[in-house]
Amino acid sequence: MKDVGSSAKMRFQVEGMDCSSCATKIENAVRRMPGVTDVSVSVAGGTVTVGHDGLDRDDIGNRISSLGYRVASAESDGFAGEGGKTAQETRSSDDATAWWRTRKGMLAIGSGIALAAAFALGKAVPATEHWAFLVAMLVSLVPIARRAIAAAGAGTPFSIEMLMSIAAVGAVIIGATEEAATVVFLFLIGELLEGVAAGRARASIQGLTALVPKTARLEEDGRVRDVPADSLQIGATIQVRPGDRVPADGVVLSGESTVDEAPVTGESTPARKVAAATVFAGTVNGEGLLRVRVIAAAADNTIARVVRLVEEAQESKAPTERFIDRFSRYYTPGVVVVAALVALAPPLLFGDDWVGWIYKGLAVLLIGCPCALVISTPAAIAASLSTGARRGLLLKGGAVLEQIGRITVACFDKTGTLTAGKPQVTDIVGFAHSEKDVLRMAAALESGSSHPLAAAILFKAAAEKTRIPPASNASAIGGKGVRATVEGTEVFLGSSKAAAELAAVTDAQQARIAVLNDEGKTVSLLVIGEKIAGAIAMRDEPRPDAERGLKLLSEAGIRTVMLTGDNRRTARAIGRQLGIDVEAELLPEDKQRIVGRLQQQGSVVAKVGDGINDAPALAAADVGIAMGGGTDVALETADAAVLHGRVSDIAAMVDLSKRTMSNIRQNISIALGLKAVFLVTTVVGITGLWPAILADTGATVLVTLNALRLLKPSGG
């Protein structure tokens, strides 16, 4: 048995592959080639990924082309293919092509002109009517029949093209030539509408790539020049002028501005960017000039990674989709048998009219096309994956999307997930000096330090616009604090125990410190001279939307639990503030064990985390969700990712999953319901070939349009 994991991979961009029956034909054809180890087809992405043992790219491309599709580009193991273009670039240009310039568009227009000409000629010279419509039908049917024969030879005998060809030829044999020509034209219109709808779904995620500007202003050797954005190297310095889009992911070197991140993160409030802040490609700079150091190449920036992850996710089939694929394998041959029985049984058994029943059998053949049913699930899932990605919600496939809607318990890490991951000054308490003096003197001591607690004090001083006096003779005392001379007086900032060795701490002061400690805060005391001047309390505070996000999950009937390695006192203080159950002082294996225990109790568990110590629990959970800014290990282990660090986005994922599954149920009802109605009306003689093809095409278009509703953000 070949090892799929060790085979080479190629990804082909295929034009004209707009429904799941197309995907099935291509998958069957390519899978039968010697040397092919795996085939993944994404209708939404318009891609075919082939695992193989040394096959030639042209051989695979020719096999796909033989089925009537155009191979626009190919990549080997992620590298750009023909003409140096990546599949993303080719796809963007393909999707921008006007519908009347596509193969399907030109064929539908040609068929319409031929049908109109036949109608006009038939009215002008009635004797030519039969032949005129026969020629019009052949103009349309020959390309369809060629695809049907190629698909049959490649392992898909019961394709929609084959059903269409049989129905059209049968209609000609019984003398319904005009209807045959019209039905083939309507079929081509249906295919064209499918293509337009699929293009819209595809463009939703591909539109993200258009956000990145084509050029960038590169600083080099003291000069600034315009260069292609995709040529920027990691470490390069670029300038982003007010109003310009940021051309690459980077870190601000100098400058200050607000940046509109809505196109990438969905966050409507512009974010303030100062030195050391991270900016994303595709976001819009506000009022100030920013100098930015590039931290990711064009192929690896945030937008490119999102698009790539979504495309890979679209190739992963959901359980519902796999079930419908299996069902359709038996459904289509079953319909052919039913159509044959409708056409043959009444004339043979009861002596009824052959022409009338054959006509009805041909109509049943068209009604039985599985296109609408087969597209019902992947269309909805593709739209949801695209919608999620535009909000910064990445889900690695339809199976994950289905499962998230079923979760009953959500387990959260604390640091970096429920909290911001860095300490903030929460309280400034003045004892012998004012609060303003306490902050001013503490900031003087910590100037130049990169310690997280020092950074929190300096950030608070900057926010309060505090004038920081210079400090001299500064020295750090290991495990105790920092000492310096400020404004001619010796000043010390450190732990309560160390401060008590330098100055007396009163009972009232001790009580105030104890209250802060009980709230899970780290307290540093400031000593000026021989007096306790004041206290500064710090804590890793909850994210701004953490409380709201957890409340949304509770309202959805999902229990929330905090799993943290932090000490119990701090964890419980945060837990009380957020209203979440707490399990503290846990090792990574403890988190994994608790997830397993909850699963044994019958819960469907989601684990949300951002660090390496979360990886075991993320892998063990039914759904592992990595939080934005998390480590690569967490992102790789997880099934889904919240790119922008909003706790409320977990609830948004659950809502998206539930809306998607509801949409899929609606689609299946539309597909099967319309077919059932027209099957009955055809057999009893109310409807014929025209309504039959309209039932199939109409159901496919309705299902696709219903799925496209998921591209709109939820009202909530």
C-alpha cells in the first residue's frame, strides 16, 4: 500500500468546475490514473489537489481537460506554476472574467442564437422546422455528449451530461425535436447560472487578496522608491503614507497613526498604532506616516494564510456531505431505473401509448439529476467558511464546522485567552504621598526596563501623560525590587516583604494590600525615604469582550470552564469577575485529563487556548480552537482558530455552525421537495420535458442562492 503522506502533490486551478457532479467526474477520472495516491477537489475554490508518485503535470492536466474543463494553472508542492503565477493570481483573473466570455457563457449564447434562428426559419419555411430544430439541438448537444462519453470512459457513467444526452436523443426519436432543442438550451442556461453563483462564493474569499496593494514604498540606502509589494523581503523597511493600504505584515518602527483593520479583522473601531505595534497587510493607514519593518513575505502574510487555510478547509468534506455523496451514487442509477420503468412498463403491461410514456420517462430522467441535492451541502459550507474567514474565524473543514454547533462545554485557558496575556496597572494607592507622585516616582525607577511589570507601569504613566523625573544610581536587587535616587531622595519599589525591611507597614496599609492580593493582583510597594509612599497593583486583566463572550455562550446553553496553570487565588478572582467555573494550578496533562473526563460524562467539548501547554488538550478535545496571536504549535494542533483574540468570536463560530446546518437542511428540502412534486406531476401528465429541466435547474439555482445567504454577516 502506497504511503499517501510521502507522495508529491500538485494543485490545479480548474475553470468551469462549478458543481459537485463536476467534482465527482474529475475525482473519478484522476483517481483511476496509475500512480495517483490521493485526490481532493474543492468546488468552492475551483481547485483539484492530486497526490501522486512521479506523474507528469501535463498528463493529469490532459485527463481533466478531456472532461471539458480548462486547466488554468498548476502548482507543485505549493510553488507557482505556469508563467510564474500562483493559483490565487490566476483564480482572481478568472473570476473577474465576464460571464459571456466564459466557455459556458459562449456555449449558452450560441445555443440561444441557434434556437432563435430555428424558430424563425421554422415559421418562415414550415417544411424545414424539424431539421432546423435538430441542427439547433446538435449545436448545443454535441459538446455535452462529448463530455458525457469522456466521463463514462473515466468512471462516471451516470453523469448529468449522460442523462441530458439520452433525454435529448430520445425526444428527437419520438418527434419532440423542438422540445429537445429547448431543453438542451435551458440546461446550458442552468449550467451558466451555477457558474455565476459559484463564482460569487469563490470571489467572497478571494476578495481578501485584492485588499493588498500592488506596490510598496521601500526605504533603501537613504532613498524611498516604489517596488512591487510581492517582492518585499522579511526585514525590509517600508513607508506607509496616510490613506494608503499597508502592503505587508510588519512591526511599526516609528510614527503614530490609527489604522482601519475592518477589512481584515471585521473590527469597526480603528486601532491606534505606535512603535512596536503589529500591522496587517490590507489594512488602511489613517492620519500619520508609519515606518514599518516587514515580518512576513507576500505568500505568508495574514491574508494569504487565511485564503490558503480556507481553500484547504473547502477540500475537507463534512460528514453530511460525505453521506449525500454516497447517497447520490445510488440515487442516480435508481432514477434511471425508475425512468425506464415509467417509459416501458405501461406500454408493455397495459398496451398504453408508447410515445406518451417514453416522453414521461425522459422527463423523469431529467428530474432525477442529483445536482441540486449534491450541491446542497458543499455550497453552504463553502459560503460559511468564506464568511468566517472574513471575520477572522478559521475552520479547518466542513467536519469542524458541523461539530462546533454541537458543543456543550467550552474550556478556556486563562493567560492570553480570557486575559490579554500581559499585566496592567489596576490600582494606584497613595499612603504617605499622592497617587500622582506614586506613579511618577515608580515610573522613574522603571525607566529603560523591559520587565513586564515595569512595562505596565511605564504604559500607565504614558497613558496618564505623567512627567517622569530622571533617576540616578539605579540598581536591581535580585528577588526584591529596584532602587535609585530620584529628585535627591532614595526611592525603592518592590515586594511587600522587601519594602517592610526598609519602612514600617501599618495595619491599615497591610489590610489594603491583603484586599488587593485577594483580588488576584500583584502588589508592589513604593518606599520614599523611610516611609511607605504608596502601592501599585497589577494584574493580567480580562480581554474587553471576555465577559460578554462567555455570557453569549451561556445563553446558547454551553457551560464554560477555565483551565489554568495559574495560582488558585488569581484564577478564582478572574473567575468571579467573569462568571466562569475555575480549575487552577494545572499541568498540561491535567488539562487533557479534565477534557477527557468531561467527554466521558457525555459532553461535546471545545478547548480554547493559545500556547504550547494547551496543545495536548486542544488535540484531545472534540474541537480545539486556537486564540489569535497563539503559538504556531497551538494553531497547527487546533481544528479552528480565532485570529483576532475576541472571546465573543467563539459564540460567533457556534452561531455560524448552527446557521449553516439549518441552511443545509433547507437546501435538502428544496432539492428533494421540488423533485418529488415534479415527479408526480410528470407521471400524471401535468408537466413535461420543459418543466422537468426547469425543476432540476431551478432547484440547483435556488439551493445555491440560499447557500449564498450565508455570505452575509449574521444580524446578531
